[in-house]
Amino acid sequence: MHPPSDFLLIERINQCPKLASLRSINDTLRSLLESEDSFLAQIAEVIRLDPSLTTRVLDLVNSIFFGSKDNKRISGVEEASIFLGLNRIRELLFATPVIEEILELGKNAPSFPWEEFWKHSIGTAILTRELLSVLDISYEEEADYVAGLLHNLGILILAITFPELFKKIYLKKYDSTDEIIDEENAKIGWGHAKIGAYYLWNHHISDEIVDAIHWHDQPKQSKESPKLAAAIQVSQAIVSELGFTGLNKCKKPESGSYQKLEGWEMLTEGHDDPDELITSINEASGRLNQSLNGIF
């Protein structure tokens, strides 16, 4: 069986519902989040003034972090703010419109295994941000968090556009993620990274996010944002080491195997103390593991 032509691929992807361009929160909340003198109570009060924003925050905290378990549900904005903290509130508020639209998009793939997909995606987003923060690299409009969150969006697009091929690829077991990418290219012609990048480019997402997602498995090929692509590659590998492999039916990688990746080489090049970076990653991974184990 030959893979579909590029023309058919593009036509199918173009038929997927549109994902709106990234939006930001209102100026008042933005200034509070960026102020060192802000108190969570102040931020919660601003959120409460906007019913839709209140709903988004509470829905996000409960659905993404706790699922539908009634005994863990958070009902107050300030409680949600305390649980999440300033950094996570900022990240999630910027990303919430995207998450909502992806969930809406996913209605076209009702059998899609959301739980594993989100655990891996959110873990990669959080760790991408933390890793770049340790390296003192920052991006505007939460691009690092959003790129980490959306790095596997192409898998969902594949499930919507070619559901039978999706099942043939993702129901099988593999020894490594490289084997999955080879299988995607053999059966579809494009890997999930390219599919996701094209979809986002076609819906006017920023070039640095599109480029990082396109090359997150081969960060040395990135021209626009190689450090971001490298951080995503390393972060998704660490998240997989924690056991959150997403939809990949691969065995859990050995601890520390991320240090063999080209992304790690790119991030540590010229770094004064790689061991210090490893220590910071281990600390962040421990916190992340605890958070992800509470999801759903």
C-alpha cells in the first residue's frame, strides 16, 4: 500500500476545523501576573470579574489536573490559584483557548485516548518551560509552554484525517519512537511533527512555535528556534522516562537516556556546568512526576 499523496494529505488537513490564533488574557490580569508585588487573592479577584475566565480556570484545573473525581474537585478561584501558583496560572491561561479548541477538534476523533495524550503533552509543556528557564532562555506569549503542549498535535490531526492509518500505526508496539516515525513516513508520507507543524502554520500560529514543533525530533534541522526544538525533544524524553509515554506503545526509556539526544548536546553546548543542569532537571522531574500522577 502506497502512502497518500502530498496533495491528499494537505487537502485532508485543510478540512480539519480551524484552530484560532493564540490569544492573550486581558491587560489587567497580565499586569498582575507580571508584577512581583501581586498576591494570589488579587489575581483571583480579577479572574472572578470575568465569568468566562472563571469557568475556564476551574474547568481547566479540575478536568486536566484532577479529571472528574468529585472528592478532588476545586470549586474556588483562589483555591485554584493557590494550587497552581503564579507561573502555572500564567501558562495555563495563555494555553487554555488552545486546549479548549483542541478538545473541540477532538470530537471528530471520539475514540482518541485523551488521558495519555494530555499527561504527556502537559508534562512536556511544563518541563520545556522549566528547562529553558534554568538555561535563562525565555520566549514571549508563553511560546515555550505552548510549543511543548502542542508538540504531538499532529497525532490528533492524523487520527481525524486518516483514522484507519492512525489505528494501524498507533495500535502496534515499538522498541523506540524512531520506529514510530519511520512507520508514519512509510504509511502516510509525513511524520506527525510535520503534520502538526503544517496544521499550525496554516492557522497562523507563530513561526517559532511551528518550526520548533516541526523539528522537535530533529532539533538540529531547526532554523527558526533550535533551542526550543531541542528543549522539547529533551523534555518529552524525560516525561517518557517518568512513564508518561503518551500514545507511543514503547517501553519506558532508561533513566538518563535523554543525555544521548542531539537536543541535549545543543542545550549543553557552552554550558559551564552540565551536572548542575542535570540536578535542576532531576528536581523538576520529581515535582512533575508528583503532579502528573495526580492527573485523572
